[in-house]
Amino acid sequence: MEFLTTSEAADYLRLGERKLYELVTSGAIPCSKVTGKWLFPRHELDLWVQAGMARPPGMPVADPPPIVGGSQDDLLEWSLRESGSALASLNEGTMRGVERLQRGEVIATAIHFHGGEPARDDANVAAVRAMPGLYDAVLVGVVRREQGLLVAPSNPRHLASLADVLASGAVVAMRQPGAGAQLLLESLLARAGASLKDVKRGEPPCLTGPDLAAAIRNGNADCGIATRAAAKAAGLDFVPLTWENFDLLMRQRSYFRPPMQALIRFLAEKRTRERATELTGYDTSPAGQIRFAA
């Protein structure tokens, strides 16, 4: 650690020594007194200046923490652990993850958007193109995932489609607003000429797919939308509805950081493909590929 004397610290901060002493006296600046002299760690002074920095709206912090936000996924969680990337996860849903990325609170976020015509549109790419402030966005493929209705074992209500859910009055476990699975439910309902008000909703909303599976397994709901992997892990039956792109969104500078590179390389390895087969409901063909760059 490099220490500066009072005069060196004043020069470094472009302050007069009198002002520096005022800051020391009020305890407003990092410093240490050694044998009667004040010393100032240069690194701590840098952090002190950065902590008080005013940023225009949309300007990210320089070095986001090593956290992957956004949507929960069993294969991604396993990859974060096994890749040695030292990246942590914060599962709050697609939109909340994007908001944290825009504020510089996560290094990347896992997303799965829905809307438009699936046969023509790539919803993730379209959503990223429209995001304000993400002029340097990179979208890296993780997998394509199978989404559908999770139902109790043996499917006692005989649900084979969203139309069956609406007609039967089955209780549907909800996800929080902005979660990818909730966006999918709203999109499918719109195509069927319905909306959330036509659904018998289970409460409270479930934060993740495994939470939704637990609500069904415990009898608090008849069905809900999540991945085939979530159904298998919970011992539930699965009614397939669609496939989706599941991607990691990050800024260009974060893409080149060693933790992200370790994860991206691991996603393309044979071990990941084998694990995806075990979990079921995954197509790993896009794993580790850049699918969009601003």
C-alpha cells in the first residue's frame, strides 16, 4: 500500500493543506496517524473520490461487482459453480436484472424476453436494441430452453394447453412482474385473446422457477410456467409450450474480464453439454456465442 504525506496528499487531491486538515479533523477523509504524522493511503483516497462522484443518468460505474443478476436457471447456476469464475448470482427476474446492469450493480444479467411473433423475432435481441443507455451491449448465448406448464404428477386436471387452463379455472402460480416467465405468460395470453384478469391467480408471486415448482408441489397452485428442467427437479409433470433464447447480457468491457471469459469458455465445454442433457429441456448450440453486439 502506498502512503502519501500531508503535502503529497494535498497535491494529489488538488487541495490546500489547510482544507485537508479540516477534512482530517472532521473525520471526512481516510487517513492514519503514525508517530505524530498523518499518512494517506493513495488507494483509499481514490475510493473516497469515486464514492462522491456524481454521474449523469445512465452512466455506469467503472467496475461492476462480480455478480450475475437476472433470471434463475439450473444449468447456469451449475456453470457458475463449476467454471471457477468466482461469479455470484442474484436471481430477481429478467427486468430487475436489466435494471441492475444499467445501474452498474452487476457484471452481467441473464435474460429471456418474450413478445412479437416467435417464428420471426428474436425477443432478446429486440429488447436489448431498445434499451436506453446500453450502447455497448453484448449478448452471449447460454442455451435455448423449453418452457411449459408445470403440473402435479399425472396431471390430475388433464391440462394440455393454456386454453385448458383458462377453461378449467385452474389456479396458476404467478411470477413477479418483469420476470421472463411472467412475460411469456402475458404474451401467450395475448395471443389467445385473453389477459391476466382472465386467470385465476395464485398468490403471492414466486421469485424463481424452483419457487413456482414448490408452490405446485405443495398444492398452492394447479400449474405455472417454468422450464422443463425445473419440472424434473421438482418431480412434476411438464406440458411443453415453447422454446426460448436464454442469454447473458453485459457491457463490452465486462465481456473481456477474466471471470466472464472463464464462464463463457465453460459454457461451450463438453461437460456443460452433458449436464444440460441430464437436466433435460436444453439446446446448447448457442452456448458461449456472441449473439448480438452493439
